[in-house]
Amino acid sequence: MLDIKRLRSEPEEIRKALERRGIDAPLDEFAELDKKRREIIVEAEEKKALRNQVSDEVAVAKKAGEDASGKISAMKKVGEEIKALDLMLKDLESQLEDIVLELPNTPLADVPDGADESANVTVRTWGEPRRFDFEARPHWDLGAELGIIDQERGAKVAESRFTLLRGMGARLERALINFFLDLHTGEHGYTELFPPILVNSESMRGTGQLSKFAQAEMYKLRDDDLFLNPTAEVPVTNIYRDEMLAEEDLPIHVTAYLPSFRREAGAAGRDTRGLIRQHQFNKVELVKFVTPETSGDELEALTANAEEVLRRLELPYRTVALCTGDMGFASARTYDLEVWLPSYDAYKEISSCSNYLDFQSRRLNIRYRPTGGGKPRFVHTNNGSGLAVGRTFAAIIENYQNEDGSVTVPEALRSIMGVDTITQA
RNA sequence: GGAGAGGUGGCCGAGUCGGCUGAAGGCGAUCGCCUGCUAAGCGAUUAAGGGGGUUUUAAGCCUCCUUCGAGGGUUCGAAUCCCUCCCUCUCCGCCA
């Protein structure tokens, strides 16, 4: 959420910033409610101060054995007035909260403007899309033929958009997870976590997954206040919810492999084939908790860490700066990594790396105490996938396919896979 | 699932016949003194959030309100009493 003080002191800057995202923020309504709120606070607090003072007098009088019944009955009435004011206040605050929680983050100044992905800006491209001297095939066909991807049986066991991996397919999935984690922990300095796969509603709310918009995407358990993890960002970012960190603790760089689940409620007809859009998918997440001064550089580094995975796998990709209209709700800057996918004849998102500034930590109440004392400050958070496993799987099958339908194993995975080529079992 | 104990500030930990306890004490931290350096020692400061005032802004200062797991209730007044919920720990049960 945005800083209330900022909404109050620089509403025009915020209005302009949100307009860049195509949002007409109800800031006038906010200002009006906020003004009313403060008026009531003043009134209520005056009465509370009076009550506190008289209550002390009652205590003194009683100790002295004097009669205080006049004061007591007067305060009884004041107490009722306070109760009424507090009720009004509560109502106003929930109205204010409704407004504030619906406001997305303000984009950083140099984020490209635009309404949709057509305005995104490619910041770098790595590798050349392979030119095939035969008819390249999509991973779902190759995978089925190789016997490593079985979508029919996945659907039988669960439903469509669930997949059974078999043999070298299952092994490739596992190899990718290991490879990602080993790279990020061994060479990029992240600490590996394995968080709960079920998360409670407070955690979901903390990272914004329960907004009207996002809610329908989530699998909810019937008998418990728990959801299936939609992205490791949720359990990982929430580990420090309501905590006071020390500046010496920062930066915190963590990575986690976790199965993720999404209902894909609004995605009917999109990416229906193959592994691109599944209800259950594996992802290795990168999350950073950092000081405000460093979050920009930290995002660049995090993005580079995710890119390194694609380079080691020698998969052609490009890095795209999302425009204001295409960025996620909480983000102030986002880079998407897009891998070349021959079946789509296009680059397809495989990672999304964002700087949330203090937008997330404010809502989650994650602060740190600066070295040398001083007021607690909100940390900044960064987050990105490093990478989505299923999409990497698909990219490897397609980019490394051979004319005979076999798939060459990328150099970097051979020791984990134990073979150089995936062939029909 | 059954029985019991408990949830207090950055951390630990006092606080039951409800009333200068927003909270003793300790640790940690910061500043100062001391010291050849370090350690030890001495002194001071140190919860957060929200209003109002002051200030050109910020900082600072003054003042008030709220907060002792969460929510409700009783009361002039609640960390202290009552209710509901959540969580943690111990024992038992079950179990990979």
C-alpha cells in the first residue's frame, strides 16, 4: 500500500503517477474522508483526555475517602460520546482503507509509459533464436512422443492443466530445480528456504493476493483458513511479517523452490497446450529484503541472477522493461525475462523481476532499525522468478530438439541428468 | 483429538484483591567519560503508531490519544475481571 502521509502531502504527484498507469485514483474522496477522520480524532481525543484526567481525580478522591459520584456519572456520559465517535472513526477508516488498498504502486520515473505490453521496452537480447533446418515441433508433441509428458493422465488424476511427467521428463523437472537452486545458493549468495505450501489468509492478504481482482485465482481449502500457495513470493515474503529487523541483517537474499497453484480462472482458451499455463507448476523464487537506498541496484542484480540461469542453459532470451500499464499492482519497476519459444514463434515470459520499494513491506509491516539508532524504516522488497520450471522445461525441449524427435540435454544439466540426449524410452 | 501452562517493549523478563506501571529489572543498542589498544567500569538516553501545536520544509521541541496475542464485554477507569478466537509450550493419543 502507498504511504498515507504521501497521499496527504503530495496528492498531485501521486495522481500524475497513477495516471501513467491509466488509473484515475479517487484522491479527492480520500482527502475528504481523511479530513473528516482527523476532525473526529481531535474531538474524540479531547473527550478521552478529559475522561482520563477525571478518572485520575476519581482515584484520588476515593483514596481520600471523598464522594466522587458526580464525576463518575458525568464521565459515564462522556464515555458514551466517545463510543459513538470511535464508531464513526472506525467506519471512516475502513472506507479510507478500501480506497488505499485499491491503489497500485506508483511507477518509478524512468519506467516507460504505455497502456499495454506493446509499449514495453526491450533492454537487452541474449542469444539468437535457433534456425531449424527441419520442421520444429512444439514441446507438447515432442514430449508426448518421447513419453515424458503425459497430459491425458494428468487430467485423469486431477483435471486438465495438470500434467504427469514420466521418466526423463520427471528427471528433467527435478534437474532444473536443483540446477536453479544450486546456482543461486552456490554462486549468487542466496539462502535456500523451503516454506509451507499452504498459506493462511493473513499471508495472502499481506502480499495482495486477496484483492477482489486476484482472489478468483486462488485455490482455497474448504475446512481451513488456508490456501494453496500461488507463488513462493507469498510464504517467503511473509516470513518477516510484523517483524523488526536490524540493519545489520540486511540485505536478506533468499531463494525457494515451491510448487505453485493457480486456478487460471480468467485464462480459458489461453496457452491451453503444453506446460506453459498449468494449475500446478514449479517455480524457484528469488526474494530480497533490502534497505531503501539499495533496492534499485538490488533489482538489477536479481534480474541478472535470473538471466544467468538462461545463459547457462544457453536459451535465447530478452529482457523487457514493462511499461506502466503492464506492471503488476505492487510493482514500481518490473523486468520480464522472455525466453525464445519456437512453438509460439515468439519470446514468452519465464520470469518477472520487480522492485516493490516499500509498497509490500508497508502492508506487511516489515521494518528495520537503522544502525546507530533512529526511527524504524520499512524495508524494500524485490522479487523475481529464477525461473519458472515448467516453462524452462518447455523451452529446453523445443530449443534443443533434433530432427529425429530426440532432445539434446543442455551442457549444464548433463551431470544431473545422467544422459546427453533424451530419447524415446 | 484430550489435559494443563502461557502469550508484555529490539530481545529476556516483573507486574492478581482494577486506579501516577506505557509498563520494575536485565540484555542489547546509542552518546559521553575513562583507557596505550581491546576488554571491563561509570553516567545518560533508548517502544511503536496516530492526532494537535510550533517550525519556510525536514529534523527537533511541546502536548494529547491509542497499543501489554486478536476481537468483543464489564467499569468513571483494565496488561490486570468476563466471553470468543488465534498462536506457542508440556504431557497423553495418533502418525510419515
